[in-house]
Amino acid sequence: MKAIFFFFDDFGSSIIFLKDILKTMIFRPCSRRLVFEQIWQVTIQSLPTTAMAGFFVGAIMTVQFAMQVSEFGALPYLGGLATSGTIREIGPLLIAFMLSGKVGAYTSAELGTMRVTEQIDAIRCLGADPIQEIILPRFIGIIISSFFLLTIGLIMSVVGGVILGYFFSGINPEEYVRHIPTILAWPSLLSGLIKCLTFAVVLATICTYKGYFTTGGAKGVGRSVVSTAVTTMMSIVVADWGTSFVGEIIINMCKDYFL
Amino acid sequence: MSEAILSNETKGLINKNVIIEAKNLSVAFEAHTVLKNVDLFVEKGETLVLIGPSGQGKTVLLKTLAGLIEPTAGTLSLYHKQWRGLPENEKIKILDKMGMLFQKNALFDSLSCGENIAFPLREKTQKSELEIQEIVDYFLESVGIIHAKNLYPEEISGGMQKRLGIARALALMPELIFYDDPTAGLDPITSKKIIELILELKKKNNATVIAITNDMNRAYQMADRIAMVYQQNLIITGNVEETKKHSNPAVHQFIKGELLGPLNSSFENL
Ligand SMILES: Nc1ncnc2c1ncn2[C@@H]1O[C@H](COP(=O)(O)OP(=O)(O)OP(=O)(O)O)[C@@H](O)[C@H]1O
Ligand SMILES: [Mg+2]
């Protein structure tokens, strides 16, 4: 019972925190330099892992689809299928998990340490707004760089698909790439982008919130990091379901409207 | 004489010079009440020294007055503005006038010593890089750690960290400065010098100072008024002379540093 209460309490507070961040973003934006710094840091930090993960996702998808698709003699469409699957679902999810492990944990530990060593109070006492100075740049940085990472992950997944497709099922790379545009439709692309945005907002909110409200010394920082990891993973999965669900409804509505 | 002080407290409302006005302030952490119904008025330009046994709530009181801790009850006004519910930009305007030295310094550990002082200057002023460096050098010089400009806080000694914290608090020439134990961990000569620096800077821009110290010599050196935090209360003991002659046995025991007296029992409860 207490846990449920605590959950809703936490959920509500993080929504309020998100509101504060957005309000700050509109009325008291932070300097661009800080945002660029964060984008650079986050992107560089997660680039190798994301690229590698992207490569193997492309490879796995290709191998998996190849087995099934070849029965129907639709092997040439492999590239389109694998890429569309990656962009719609696996890509955004993967990027989100990668980021929550690396950037989420890093950010909440950093902010948590700043909190328990009173550095956040010090910023405030120097007349600066901590949300504007340290939260907002990280928040925006995580969201923007997640799009960069998604793009890179996708390119790498195509590369992985092409290579594996060639060696595993002997598909000509040119053929693999040629069919991507025929299967990859706008809705898939849009759904991928929306998912990516949703996950990034969820991740950025949770890790800054958990870090910012850390209490209780080194142990508290540890707790924040663990709870960031757990909460983001769970929330991302839930958000994934949510966006698919809402997306479905919207697509159906559009169909009724246009057809 | 203590009546004059008392009337100072009651006068607060009508006195234009009062910049901090705390009424019936209570602070509690969950079930643990730290301060209860504290009244305090601080006038512009005065130096108030807070003393009191360890763990009685001096730091909590200081942070509450600086708007960092939300009181659980009572009202706090800073510069004639009710703090609770004040819009953020108004709060920032008031915070701009304040400087604070934290008990554990709260230095930015990812910035070098010089950058720690430059941080507020970059944030809050339009000064050029050259001017900023001049100010940084001036303050590092004043607290005697200019040689550590490019080192990181963790690479300098505890006393040097304290001095860096003081320099950072002063960088924006605040008119209201909170010092949490400015002389802790410093040798007697340095601590005397630091107090002199604090007083000098205070005189320069007629600043108001609220300082915590348990070193009575330093307290006497700087105080216009002394108050003791004890058993959830704030006992305003008056100026140096009045404090020395104060009738409250706990105050008397504390400033004399005697072992026997009412304070003993409170230590056992800690
Ligand atoms: N964030 C907090 N959460 C819970 N309790 C706290 C918190 N901060 C302070 N306290 C409690 O408030 C009481 C007063 O603490 P405070 O730090 O103000 O003491 P102090 O008078 O400054 O002591 P010292 O001279 O040792 O610095 C202590 O009992 C402490 O346990
Ligand atoms: Mg203290």
C-alpha cells in the first residue's frame, strides 16, 4: 500500500518537475553554449555503444527475417523489412536503453553528488537558478542527442543488415538498399521519431529529477542511480506501449477521415 | 539594556532598515523539530553572530534565513518581501544580493579554484574576461591562495578550501552575507586575518553579515549582536558586553566553555 502511494507521489512530483523545466525553458532559457556542450558530451559518450548496438540489431533483424522471408521468395524485400522494423520499434527502444544505462546513470549520479555536497544550494545562493543552469542544458542535451544517436544507430543497422544479408543469404547490397524506400513509409518514420522523442523526454525527466532531489549522502547518490535505472527502463517500456496504442488510434482515425 | 534589544525585535515591522524579518519560524525534518517559534529581525549593516552547541540548528537557521530551507511554520520576509510564494524572478533578485559560505564549503569540484570564483561573475555580470580575471586574482590574493588558482578544490587543503569558499561568496560584493563557520579549520592567525577581511569587505559596501562561529574570540571580534541557538530557540543575547554578562546559565556556560552547567544534559540527548 505504502509502495503504491509512494509510486504515485513520485510520479506526480516528476510531472511537476517536468512542468518546471518546461516553464524555465520558455521563460528563462539557458545559454546555448551549455546546451551544445551537453549535446556534444552525451553524443560522444554514447556514440560507440550505440553504433555497435545499431550494427548488430541490423544484423540480427536481417538474419531473423531472412529465414522467414526466403520461404515466400521475398528475399529482395529483406532490407526494407529490417530497416522499417528497426526504425519503428527496435531502434528507439534500443537507443533509450543505451542512454538510460550510460547517460541516465551518469546524470543522476552527477546531479545527486552536486546536491549532497550542497553545490546546488551554492548555485542558488550565487543568484543563479539551478534548473536553468544545470538541469535545462542536460535535459535538452539528452533529447537532441538521442535523435543524433537514433540516426547513427539506423545507419549502422543498415550497414549491419547489408553485410549480414550479403554473407548470410547472398543478397546483393544494392538490392537490399533499393527496397528500403518502398517499404519504409512515412508513418513508420514518424512513429520512430515520436517514440524516440517520448523516450528521450521520459529518460531526461527521470534522471534529472532523481538526481536533483537526492538526499542522504553517498548512499543517497547510489540509491538515486539505481532508482533512475529501474524507473527509466520500466517507464520506457510503458511509454512504448502507450505510444503504439495512441499511434494506432490516431492512424485509424486518419484512415476513417481520409478514406 | 537588553530591553533596547527587545524593542528592536518588536520595532521590526515599522523599521525600514530591517532586511530580514522572521516571525514564529519553525523548522522540522519529518518528526524532528529543530527550531520552534523563532523570531529574528536583522537590520541593514549589522553583524549578527550565531553561536550555540553543535547540532542545535545554527546551520538550519542560517539556511532558512537564506531561503534554502522551507520553514514548516511561520513567516520569513527578505528585503520586505514575503519569501514563501514569491515568484522565481523576484527570488533571484533578492538572491543576487546575497552571498553564502557553506559549512562544508560546497565548492564546484569540477571547476578550478579560479573558475569557482569566476562562476558567479560570468553568470551574473557582463564583465569582460580580463575584468573577471582581475577580480578573481584580487580575491584569491585577499584570502592568500593566489598560487592555487589553477588547482582543483580537491587538490588544496581544508583551510584553503574554506578561504576559497569565502572568496567565492564575496565575488559579487553581496550586501547580505551568510558565513557558516568561516574560521573552522584555520589556524589562529589566519582566522584572525579572515575575520579582518570579512569586516573590511563589510565596511566597504556597508554589508549585513550573519555569521556562525563557536570561536568566542572571533565572535567578539566581529559581532554587533550575538544570538545563541539552543533547545529549538533563539536567545538573543545582545552586544558583546551584554552577552558576556548574560544571565541565562546556558549562555554563560557556553561562552565560558565550562564543563558543568545546563548544557551537559543537552549533549547527552544528542
Ligand atoms: N537535511 C536534514 N535532514 C534531517 N535532519 C537534519 C537536516 N539538516 C539538519 N538536520 C538536523 O537538524 C539539527 C541541527 O543541525 P545543524 O546542522 O543546524 O546543527 P549546527 O548547529 O549547525 O551544528 P554544528 O555546530 O555541528 O554545525 C541536527 O540534529 C540535524 O540532525
Ligand atoms: Mg552547522
